[in-house]
Amino acid sequence: MEEKKILETAIRVFGERAQEDIAIEEMSELVQAILHNRRGRASNIPEEIADVLIAVEQLIMIHDCREEVNGIKYHKLMRLQEKIFDECL
């Protein structure tokens, strides 16, 4: 089954609210993994990043906002590019 179909099926089977709750949990687990890593403790950052990316894809589907997110992302990247340029001067 392709990725999009799997994510759509999960939303349909478990419900939008449950998948939003999972997204919150996954983001929290990533925060914890980053903090553990900073303290020199074992962490599973790549696994947590993968979980968050999956959850974010589902959030985009649930809220039907891919184009809006992509537009905002583009503008934020351009702003970051300007900050980098300014910093290097």
C-alpha cells in the first residue's frame, strides 16, 4: 500500500481527533529525545523524527492545507535565507 493510502486509512479507521492526539504525543516524544541527547543520554532521534513526519503528513491531510503549508514554508525559507545572508555580511 502506498504512503498516502496508508495515512488516509489510518485517519479513517482511527479518526481525525485520535490522529491529532497521536501527532501531539509524537512531537512530545521528539522533544524528549532531543533533550535526552543534549544530556548525553541514549536517544532515538531518527525514529522520533520519522514518527513526527508521518504525523505531520496526517495533519496536513486532516486540515486539507498542503498548498497553504507549502506557501508558508516557502516564505519562511526565504526569510531564513535573508537572515543567513545578513548574518554573513
